[in-house]
Amino acid sequence: PIYGRAQGDRMGERRAYGHGSYAGKKMRFTTIEQKWSHFKKWFDNALKNTQIANPARNAHIEKVMKTMARKCTRARYYSPEMMREEYVRSAFACVDWDETEEVSTLFYIAKDMVQGRRAADELMLDWDDIKKVDATGSTTGGMAVMYTWTKNNPEQRDTPKGLACVDGCEGDVKKGADGKWVAPKTLCPVHIGWHSKTLQARDACVPVAELKAPVFSKVARFDKVPPGATLVVDETERDEVAQKVGKLVLVITREQEQQGLMYDGSIPFMLNGRKFRPPVRGVWFAVAGKGYAVFAWASAAGVTHRIRKLMYKANSRSEVEEVPEEVIKKLSSRSLRIAMATLLTHRGVPMDELVPHGEWEDAAMAGTYLIRSHAPLAVQRRNMTNVIFPARTSGTAQTGAVQGAVAGSGALLVAPHTPRVEAELVAAVLEQEGGAAAAPGQPMVQWTASIVATPAAINEVALAAATVERALHEPLEQGAAGRADGGAVVQQQQGGVATQLLPVAEAPVAEAPPQLMTAPPPAPRKKNKERSEYQPCCPALWVKGKVFKRTNVLGDARLRGLLEDTAGEPPAKVMKVLCEAQYHVTRKEITNFRERKVQQAMVAPEVDPAEVLQEIAGMNSAGPLHE
């Protein structure tokens, strides 16, 4: 029996830093921060609608936490591997469609690759919380899931989550002529879920519509409950159920279960004078008046065990290593939430849509799950080696005639090795004209370029203007100063832009006033943090940027109402009103918030690409620029 023993006490011998796999190593700051976050949120709820400030949100404590972060570090001992789409499809291709646990596990994986729910949310989910939605002119076919409790929705707001069918879905899993289930060809999480419910109802020997059970659970008649299980029943049904179950099943009442009584292997079963210690099979609950019991397995440990088990089966049945063994060892319940955040981000879902989809507190917290985007060689990162040393191919190199005509002339060779030909040409001309130097013993001859617009270039000019800044830092080739042919004009056609390399003597040059070309040195930054507008109303209670976080403003109707009521008031009066309502801010934060609202309401002006091209051409036809 357990009788109220702490969870850690059931995890083996206590070591220097507690229990578990990493009990012999010092705690990382991330672990301490998570525990402290629970304290802060508990105080937030306990002190809500009171005049007492949250003692866990103190400026001094924030400084202490920063110091601890440096001392303890945030480096992880263990980081879960991300679930990949190809791993799920491998499991889908070889799953046994008559095995309840395999189908339920596949449903969990496929569902949470899309929704990314926490294991604690799925543990509390019953089939009564899921409604079937048929496809109509205004809705997509699928299931509407109503979670009774989630981490960021403790008040149980009526916010169902939709899980839609995939395009091309074949509908329910059907049986063939031989009476066996026919494997579907399309991976649709919705109908995998409905099939798992059908199998659970079969195991319970009840119609599908009458099934009462957790979504992710084992279901068995009383006589099929495995040895080593603890079965919880009502006091009135205890004797009746005890006669139906096996001899190695511990039957207890709900009151005894609340006291902590359960089979944990410490005390053996006595049968015919012999002692038996079967493996611990968890706590099952009898469904009153139905004749069957259920075991909810969607805890973090239960999900991790079943995900790894299914991936090992996928490798065994396919006779090839579809999922590397080293990856399987690192898969966990969090792998699905990480995969959801990472894959949706990589496939174009914006952050403001991702945060509510995953029910994160803010975008910063959602970003912690994008670990595969942070990998040092992730494909989503820019290849800086290509930027510094771009590949030159024979198809994009300049012809020998052009290179020979320009060689030794001081003209600029613009190689069309990227799509940003116009931007590179503009940047190259500016760099050549600003810093060209004559070769020793030869007169200096500066070169400029004139750009003639063609229809093919108009569509690319918008991108060209936006990439001029980066083009200034890309590698450029320059010939030696001077000119060998005495003034020949070299023309070349690149990407729809006709370029002419002309000596300055043949091109009209407009000298720019020196004072316009000399950038003044940057002014020293003023230390304005001591000004009154930067001072909070209550320094001891103020946390910088907390009140005007986008998620806080959107989720706090009271705060939005105060801001709307005081929209025309001066910042000093607004700060006083917010302070009285326990929102501690500075006048500068109020001003910045109002400016952001104005900027968000502004509409970006439309730009004609042809006009931008003409401006670029006019800038270069004015002649070389001098510092």
C-alpha cells in the first residue's frame, strides 16, 4: 500500500538532488524557474481582486533569478527528440487495425501532431467531450473537442478545439469480405480516432454510442482486468465486482483510493498459501452499472512508453529501421508538442495564430518549443558560407569576350550569380565609384553604369530595392584600375536589365556637394532613464513591460476597458487610474502603447515598381559619388 506516500518516494532511493534519472546531478536553472513559475501563478489566483501585491513578482526576486540563471545555467541534461511526419506515416503503414492500444496510440500521435496538447489535458479527456461534425457548406468535417480543464484555462471557458479531416479522407475504417479491418490509404487523425472508439466499445461489449470511457484508455470487462491491477469501485458494488475479477486483482472503494491505498508490489497476494507479486498494472476504475472498467494511460510517462513501443513495432514489421533507435530513445510526450510548433512555423503559420492554437501564455513561451529551428545547421537557417563564397558555375559566368574587354579597365564585373541582379549592380556601382583606385603608374579612370529598364525587370524591382542593403555586403569582383582599349563601351544583358559600363569622361556626371555625402557622427545616446516619464507609479510592484504585453491586453477585459475609457486623457492621469486598479506602469509605457496602436492602424502606401526603378536609374545616372 502507498497511503499518501509522495510521488518521489515511489521513484527509488533518494540521492543528492532528489529522485529520478538525474537525481545525482545538480538542478539546472530551468527546473528551478518552472517551480517558481507555479508559485507566481498560484499567488496570482489567490490574490486576485485584492489590494495585496503578488510577493513572487518582486523586482528584487527577478534580479536574484537572473543571478541564479548565470550560476546554475540553462543547459539541458536531456532534450526530447522531435516527432517527424515520416515517422508517423511509417507507424500508420504497419499498425494492426484490430489492436485497440496500437490504434489509440496512433490516434494520440496524429492528433497531437496537429493540436499539440499537453499530456495532462488528454488524460482528462472523455468521449463525452468529443462531438462529431459533418461537412456542410459552412463547416469542415471533423471532431469538436471540449477540454474540461487545461493549464491555461482553469476556469473551463467554453472554447472547443476543432480537429478537421484531411483533404481526400476516405471516411470510417471498414471491414473487408473476410471480416478483417481494411487499412485506410489516407492518414486522417479524425477517423483513426473514431476507429479507436469502435475498438474500445468492442472490448467493453457495449454499443459505440453507449461507451463511457476516457479517450486514451484501456477498456476491459471485469473478468479481463489484468493481474496486478487495482480496481476502484463504488462501495455498493464491491462484493459483486470482487467475484467477477481475477484472484490477483486488488478491489478497493473510492474512499480507500483517496486515502492512497493501491497495489504497488510491496505486499504480495496470498493464493492457496503461496505469495504472488504480479507486475503493477495501474489503477482501473469501474464504470457503474456497465460491467467493465477503464484505465486512462495518457499521463506523460504512459504516452512516452506507448510512443516508443509503437515505433519499435514499426521498425520490426517493416524489417528496416524506419525510425533510428537513438531517436526512439529520445521520443517523449513533449515530442509531439515540439513537432506541432516547429512544423507549423516552418510551413507558414504565423506566430499570432500559433500561440492561441497551442494555448501558450505568449510568443516567447511558444518560441521555446521551436528547438529544431534553433539547431546550428537547421535547413531553415541562412547558409552563411554560401553568402561569403557563392558558387560560380559555367552557365552564369561572363563570356571571355566581355571579361577580356573589361579586364584591366577599372570597370566593374557584375556576375549574375543570384536573382538579385539589379540590386547587386546598384550596390557594386556605389562601391566601385566610392573606393576605386588606379593601378600603380596608370592614370585613374572612374567608371559608372547606366541602367535601362526593360519589361522583364519591372517585376523584380521591388525585391531589388529591398535587398540593396544585403547586396552591399556580398562579394564583388573588381578589375585593376585603368583602361587598355582607350574608351570602348562594353554592353551586356543580365536578367532583363541592359547595363552599360561607361568611362566618366563619356557619361554626364553631376558632382554631389561634399556636405551631402559626409554622414555626421552618431549623437551620443542620452541617459533619460532618470526622467519622470520613466518612473513607475509603484517601483516595488512594477515589472517592466508586464501590463502592456499583447497577450495581457487581449486577455484582460478590465484592462482594455480602462484603456478605452482613458484614451483621451494625459498619460499622468491614465497612470493614476491604472495604479488604483493594481496595474503598475510608467508614463512612457502608456505613450509607447498608444503609438503602437496608431502604427497598427496605419495602412502601408502602395508603391509603383516602375517608379522605384526610375528612381534607382536616376540615382546612378547622376554620376559617381564621393565621400
